[in-house]
Amino acid sequence: MTSFTSISPIDNSIYVQEDFHTKEEIEVLLNKAKNAEEEWKNTPLLIKQEYIKKFLEIIMKSEKEICLELAKQMGRPISHGIYELKGFNERAQYLLNISEETLKNKETSKKEGFERYIQKLPLGTIALLSPWNYPYLTSVNILIPALLAGNCVLLKHSTQTPLVALRYKKAFEEVGLPAGVFDIVYLNHDNTHKLLEDKRIDGVFFTGSVKGGLAVQEAIKDKFIPCGLELGGKDPAYVREDAHIDIAVDNLVEGSFFNAGQSCCAIERIYVDEKIYDNFVKKFVEKTSLYILGNPCDKNTNLGPMVSKSAARYVREEINKALKKGAKSLVSEHLFSMSEVGTAYLSPHVLVDVTHEMSIMKEESFGPVVGIMKVGSDEEALKLMNDSAYGLTASLWSKDIETCKILAKKLNTGTVFLNRCDYLDPELAWTGVKNTGRGVSLSPFVYDSVTRLKSFHFKL
């Protein structure tokens, strides 16, 4: 296969068609990156910052065109695209603003007759593999710190959203970024493996499935290089008896169904105290029923199609498996005229009478479905929340902050929220445990991921 197509979930038509890079073209790109490394590493940070600032200005000026492209490439409502771009800019500006302080030499204590310090040096050439679901947000987390730290970057974006990578390339060309510092690659699975195992790749950062993460590890098994893996999630929420129900419902409905639930940190399972369970479920169903499923290019649509027919088919199969085991679906699909078997359009589903014997409560759904369970205590909720192969985020909903601090320490996740969910704060480390992967993005700690340390010990 020498080319690929991006099929729009709106109408199953071909939206983008591009040729995969050949092995010869990949060789050229790798050599360009290696040849650019030394000059870029030694380019003053102030100049690197100016390149990034101009790059961001160009991307943000294309807001309307980008929102439309995202709608056509992966089905997100055009009215929601701006949220991704605002988040993209927020994260980039934060990472830009902390770069000088974070990358400066670390001085040791004073010792007479000696000069000692630790320097952060770039890894070299980094392969960045980004997904389609939040194509700007997921790529910016590593792209900006990697470049500011002095690395060259080869970006392989999902074949579902190739126009994102192309926009990056054109923007960097417009600002005059030196040749070889940033490039994009269109790769099939075989050539992706070959790129990652190549000795000229000095670091890999991948966002995607657990299966994809294992493939990345396999590709680099003969090298000792940094590897960041942001993989799946099955993020839970626990609504305690003292929670503000209306606030919890509003936020958890959005956390479950924004982007059609296609987010690693989407809410996929909710545990509710038995004393407020019925009221919570009633309000949750009422709120969910208000969604407008339709063509994402329609400004009134707030729930678009899933990324593909196959993705929608998988979620339907998971829902049906749960229903056969006794689960009940409380939001009628008949309320949503666009929802139809065999298409990418799938209405939001709220399931009750679910158990952890059902895969819908254990495996990542990555779609517009959430299961809600009744619990009798904090201990029961904690046990169920931790009963997962994943550990990205968890959210607690309560007015009792001190108790929630104790509960939060017992949750096996990278992030714990209180009275909010489905959000990435640029100042906090974005990380996970278990099958969610390894490594860190965002926060000052991301600069540790894209650099190596070198110690200087001078006797004067």
C-alpha cells in the first residue's frame, strides 16, 4: 500500500488522500534531522522561543479553517473545535513561558575550589506519534518542549488527521525554522517500526492504544532510549452523598459525551452513593437526552459522529453485550434521528444495572456510553474505581475536601480531580499508571522527559 485516505465520518467520503513516505524519503528526513541537531542544540533559547511564538500565531490565525477541518476529519462538532485550539495555545504558552527557568543549569551547593553544575541537554532526534482524537492537544504536549530543549522532531500523525501535521509543517516553514529541525512523516505500520528502531531516533513519544504502545516497545527493544507512552483509560467518577448533584451531573454528562466520548480521560463509569443514586440518574438522563446528534458542520450540533463506522460498531457491540447480561439503557436511541446502525452516528447511552462482570465497565469504550453503579460506602467505591487495568484519572464529587484528600491518596491513577473532570492543567504532570502507560507530559517535568542530564565537576 503506497497511499492512504482519511474517510470523513460525516458521509463516509474521502476527505484527504496522501502518499506514504517511501523508505528512501524516510532516509532523507532522518539524515536532515541528524544534520540539523548540532546547530539547533546550540541555537540560543531566545531565538528558539521566537520561532515557537510565530508558529503559534500562525496556527491560531487559522481558527475557523481548522475547526472545519477537524469536523470533516474526525467528526467533532464545528462549535467545539475552538476548545481544542484554546487548549493547544494555553499549553504551548505555558510551556514556552517556563522554558528558560526549567532548562537552565542546576547549580549545586558551593564547595571551595570547585565549580559543579548539572546541564539539561537535548536527546537528539525525537519521533512523536500522535492520535486523531485531540490531534492538536496531544501533539503540543511534547512538540513544544522538545523543540525548545533543542531536539529535532519527526511527527507522525494519525492518517485520520493528516492535515494537522501539514499545518504544522507549513507554519514552521513560514517562520523559517531551519531545515531538518521539524518534519512530518506519513508511515504505514511497517515503516513506523523501521523508523523507531533506527539508531538515529533518540527518543519516542506515543499516544494511542495499549496494543500500539506494546508495538512501540517492541520496535525499540534493542536500544536504550527514552520512551513516553500515553495509552488507554477507563476513568471513573465517584459521587458522594454530600455532592452538589446538579454540578456533578452537568460536569459528568459533558465529561462522558464531549467529543463523542473519544478521549483517554473521558468519564466511562460512575459510582453514586445509594442515598442519592435515583435522583442523580434521573437528572443525568434528562441532561443527556438534550444532546443534538447531527452533522458536525451544523453549528447547532453538539454531538457529532464517531470517528468511523468501525469505531461506532465496536461501541454498539459493547453496549449490546452489557444489555444481554442484564444492563438497562435509559436514553432511547429513537430520540436521535441520526443514530443508525451501520453508520458512524451513535446516540449517547446511559447504562444502569451494570456490574464489573461486564466488559463495558472494565475495558476502554472510547465512545458515547457510560455505566452508572450504586455504591454503599467510600470503601466500596474505592475498590470498584481501582478495579481497572488502567490508571489515568479519577474524579471525586463531594463538599468534604479533607475526606476526599484521604480517598485521593488511595486511588491508583495519575490524576485525581475533585468536583471537576476531563481536563488537563498545563501546570500539573499528565501521567498514568498500569496499562495507561509511562512517562510525563505537561508541567515543568516534561522537560525532564525530552532532555538528558550531564554533570560538570571542575576542580579550579
